[in-house]
Amino acid sequence: MKPILPLIMGCALLATSLQAQQPDALLDSLTSNINIEGLETKFDPATGIATATGDVHIVYEDLEIRAGRADYNATTGDIMAKENVTLVKKGEVFRGQNITYNIKTEELSANNIRSYIEPIFYDTESFETNTGELTRIDGTSSFFTTHDSATPMFKVKAKSITIYPEDKVVMRNVKVYAGDVPVLWLPIFSQPLDDELGYFFQPGYTSQWGAFLLNQYGVMHGDHTLAKYQVDLRSERGVALGVDLYSEKWRDNPNIGQLKLYYGYDLNPDQGINDSVRSLDRVDENRYRVAFQHRIYIPGPEESTWYLDFDLTKLSDEFMLEDFFLNDSRTDPQPDNNIKLVNRSDTYTATLLGRFQLNDFYRSDERLPELAVDFTRSRLFNTSVFYQGETSLGMYADRLGDLTRDAIRGNIDAQEAYIKQAFDSDGTLLTGEGIPTRPRMRRTFNANEISRDAVNAAAEEASSATTTISRDAIEAELDILRAELNESEYFRAHSYHEFLYPMSFGEGNWINFVPRLGGGATYYNDIQGGYADGGSDTKPIFHVGFDFSLKFSKVWDDYKNRTLGIDGLRHIVQPYLNYSFVEADEIENLRSIDRLTPSTRPRPLDLPQFTAIDDIRSWNIARVGVRNLLQTRRENSPGNYGTFNYAGLNTYVDLFMEDPEFDRDISNLYNDLFWNPLPWLSFNINSQLPIGDSEFNFTELNSYVTWLPTRNFSWSIGHQLLTDNPLFIDSSLITSRVYARLTDNWGFSMNHIYEMDDSTLEYQSYSIHRDLAAWKMAVGGLIRESRTGDPEVGVIVSFTLKEFPQLSIPLDLDPNPTGRGGRE
């Protein structure tokens, strides 16, 4: 192979004679660090073109070219390569018969070129790039695929194509081929390279939908909006159309930047899950959802401290999500509706909120409007004192849903009918044949009725079924039901402020003490609802408390156990005491709006974290516990080690001098345990065990294990146990998820939910997975058991086209088949 150094010297002589005309440009091009080699070399001084033929090899900075022939124009900077050309630029490989590259502008153009830009392989008749940075590639009459094969299972032909590497591909006049058979034509198609977009389809069968085919097509509108168009066919439900629009600006935030529209003409609106029958006056054939979640910065469009948030969902009926969007139904069964103006700073967040009952079949609280300012914990001037607080005021109302209102009215009518038939005019209980059995009194507990009052009411109700009850007692209960129909409304102004003084003592600050002192008041005016009729009242609030903790640690730096994933060990023990005393008077006849909800978990003791403002009551509680933490070293990246929380146990108990809810002396004993010894093994156990004699000392045990013993098998199993809780039914639920990779091309998965308390297999699904080169296929079946009707049965077929363009199908209609919460 002959180097072309003599040609470069000749070019230099030519450059000397031409310096007067273009000295800088020509000299720069000739002295560039370019190396050209070939079997035959020559130089034409008239044109300034150097030519190499036969096994040509060109190297220039990050550019490398191999070809049968190449011409280099020192004046223009063009390298024109021909005959089986391979060009490598910044790791990208291009192959073709004719490729031109300019070392000055770094522009690249070619005819009949083949290349690969993850994840697509393509060839095109003509090819151009704007710069050497490869920020844009234009081509005509192009084929591309993601199947790395000489005979790909699918390919796409476009009359013109524009590729924005690491961003998207835009095609016009598009034909999709399965093998050599055209199956789809599109006028224009825009596809982000890193999104699961394109055409989506899902065939299957369930007893609720019948045979179905869900179709979705995703496309980019400009650079700012992703649209997913839907055409869904269900044999038992009919045809439905929809579109989901997503703003690319909020791509990383799943809660804002979206508009979802969906409409279906339902063939069987009276049919619910598991063949339950509904009244047609509640659900008609026209079913729809309009959901809008978005954020607008003020003045915009750039991010600022002022913004307007929209969270709006309008539904045709209360069963819309349950019937058509089971995932959303489980994660957010009653969507919120609010608009809020927010101003954020480092020390506070101010919010002007309007919340309203857009769907009158859901019970909701209205705030028209509410102004709230939350002050974050921050240092007070230059002292060691910290301050945090909150202030809010607004008009509030508790709006009943249609279903709740109808249930209360039906209960009232049943009790009134019983009184007419079971008592004479002077209130004496009649006896003998034909006297009906008293219907059960069903109540919807609200606010202060939850807790000890709820337990007492439930006990009285249970005893009334077997003992004689007077007419006056039933009338008193009816007054309670009638009061529930009188919706709660009031104006409220609430303000609370707290000061903290953190202190540390001892060598290494192993003693920590943080006293806190706070106070405020809640003012109510024009109180309506329940038994109230106007009037005002004020609830002063006083809070004093402290956090006290000790910290001990011991290090075994040389201890290593590869089997258990230990590289050095540190044990931290932290005994702690959180004491809280609150003095707050209860207001008679106030039906709370910001209220406590039933929960098995302990309530927060720090008032700024206590969001149930209307249910702030006097308490005197000490939370005593100890934290144990084991830490080790883990490699975060090659050569970079950090501290890893290997295992931990938090054990604590609440001691009540005054219990605001259940009149207890001591809570359950809480234990929260985690252990993550290895990437393929993890344990989590949260438990509470009764150690007192209150009716609210119950047992709860939630455990979860994830195990990947081999690269071909994974198993997750959980257990949720709840017994003797007066507000929740007993449950002993086992969840299981298994995946096995049988071969390189075959896999199997199954999911189960089993309720041991009544021996019911609530959910089961089984799927077979097959890898088909460019495709992945899955076929599965599911059964969801009903305790009141026939089980729901489903069969689903899934085809997923690897990489791009994406045809992705979620096999499982249940978003969380091994648990009862969470959102993917």
C-alpha cells in the first residue's frame, strides 16, 4: 500500500503558488491532520485533487473511511469515497457505494447507504446530514427495521425519512411490510426512538367485555405533543373511541401535562362486574371520561415560582372507570377535581385552591375557595431556633354522593315503615303474626363518629337485633340519619405556628434533643349541617413536645461475607422518645370535613403533619422505640463505593395518657423490618401485635419476599394478615408472582391472590411467553373470583414488536394482581 505523503507535499507546493488568492483556507486544508493510504496514489495539480485507489484507508480525527477509491479535494475539503465504502464517525457506521464527507463542515451525503442508529437498521437511496454532530439525517426511498437479519420479519418503507438521533424518526408516505407483504399504509408517521409508541393492539376475551380488540396508535404532533388514538371493540360493550394527549414538556411527570378523552356507546350499561345488575336510571348507554391534568407557569412558558395547576376529571357515571379503566379504578377510584394557583419559595408555599364536586355521584369536599400558606421549617434569623407553621382560610362544604344519599334515604324509609307496622299509636310494640322484623340500621360514619363513638354505635346496633327496643330509641336513631342528609358547611380560618430548638450533646453528638412549642386556633363561622344551624365557635390549640434520641454505633470494618453480600459492617442503635401534648377543645355539633379516615397505622404526633384539622383533639401521647440499622459497603459504579442500608428494624409503641380516638392506655407493638442482603433477595415485614386490652388492640402482619435464585426464575410472595380490628373485616391474604424462563425463547408466568379467611382464590392468571426474533408473543388466561356472582374469565393474546416501531401489549388486565394498592 502506497502512502499519499508525496501527494500532500505536491499539494503544499501548489498551495504556495496560490497563497495570494486564498492563502488561509487552502493552507489550513492542506496541513490538516489527515492520513490517506491506497495501493495506487496520484495528484492532479490543476484541480488540487489527490486520488487513492485500491484498499483505500483514510483517517482524520474521529473519522475513518475504507473504500475501493477515494478523492480528496484540498480546496473544498471534500472526501469522495466510492466502491464498497464503510465510513465510521463517532461510533456510527455507514455503508454504501458512494459517500461524500467534508472535513470542514462535517457534512455527510451519500447514495444507496446502509446504517444503524439504535435501535433501527436502515438503507436509503439518498442520504444527507446537516453537521458532523449527526443531529439530523435526511433520506429518500428508505427501508428500515429493528430486526437484525438479512431477511427481516418486518420492515417499513418511507418515501422520505428524517432521523434525529437519540430523539425521533419522521417518515412520510409510509408502508409497513410483514416479510414482503404490505399490511399498513400511513401518510405520515413520527416516532420517538426511546418511547413505546406506534401501533398497539390487544385481542382477548373476558366475561365482562366479551371478545375484544383494543387498538391504539401513537404519533407525535410537532415536537411538543404525543397523541395516542384509540379504537376499542368489545362484543358485549360495543365500540369506543378515545385520544390521550401528553405534553413532552412534562414527559417525566406522570401526573400533569395530559388530556384524556374517551367515549363509548355501551350495549349493556346495566351489566357490572361479575354479572351484577344496575339500575338504568344511574347508567345509560352513553359512557365517557374527560380528564385534564396540566400545569401552566406564570407568566410562562419558562419554569417560575408561580404556576396554575389543573386536575379535572368528568365521568358519565360512577361505574365508568370500573367498566372501562380497571387500572385507574383501582389506583384512583374517585378522581379529584380542583384548580389551584401556587406560589413557591424556599420558605413557604402559598396556594389558592378551588375544589368542587364535578361528579355528583361521588362524595367530596368542596373548597370555594381556600387560601393556604405553609411555612417550611427554616432557621429564625441567625439563631438556633427553627420555625414552621401553616395558615388557611376558606369556605368548606361536605357534599354527599348520589349513592350515599339514596342509601341514607332508603334506610330512613325502611325504619319509618317498620315504626308504622310494629308500634301502635301510643308507642307500644305490637306482637303476634304479621309483625315485621326490624331492618338493620346502616349508618355512614363521619368525622367524630369514627373512633370510640363508632364502636359504641356498632355495639348498640348489634344488640338491638336480639333485644326489645323502644319507638323513642328508633326515632333517636332516625334523627341521626336525617342529620346525615343535612350536608356540612362552614367558613373556617385555621392558623398554627411552631418553634423548635435542636440541641446535640456528647462527643460525636450522640445525644439529640429537640423541644417544640406551638400554638394556634381554628375559627368556624356560619356552621351548617348535622344538628347545627348557624353560629360560630373557636377552637384554641396548644402543643408542647420533644424528640429525644441516643445514637450508638459499632464498626466491623474487616468483616466480609460474600454469600450474604457484606463488605464491612456497621451497627447503629438509636433509642428514641417522641412526646406530644395537645390541648384542643371539641366543638359541639360540628361535622368534620378535614377528618380522620379509618386506618390501621398510627397517627402522626407532630401537628404540622396532622392534616385532619377538624379532628384535632386533646391528646397526651409518648411514642417510645428503638431503631436498629445495619450498613455495609456497596459498589455504586466501577471503583465508586458508598454506604448501603443492609437491614433495619424499627420497634415502637404509643403510651396514652389521653387517647383522642379509642380510649386506649397502650397501642399495639409495632415492628417494621427490612433486609436487602443481595440484589436478588429482599425481605420486608411490617407488624403490630396487641399488648393491651382495648377493643382497638388488634393484630396485623404484612410480609413480602422477592427471590431470584437463578437468572431464569423469580418468585415474589406476600402475606397480609389482619384480625380483630373493629373497623375492618378479618383477612389473611396470600399473593404470589412467579416467572420462569424455560429456554432462550420460551417463558412462563403466573399470579395468584388467595384469601385464606374464607378459602377464596380471588385472582389467578397464567401466561406463556415466546420470543419470535423481532417479536415477543404471550398468551394468557385470568380468572377473577366473585363472592356474589359468577367469576370473571379472560383470555388475552399479546404481541410485542421489539424496539421500534413499538407494538406493546400489557397481558394482565389487573394492574396489581399480587396486592391491593400501588400504581405502576
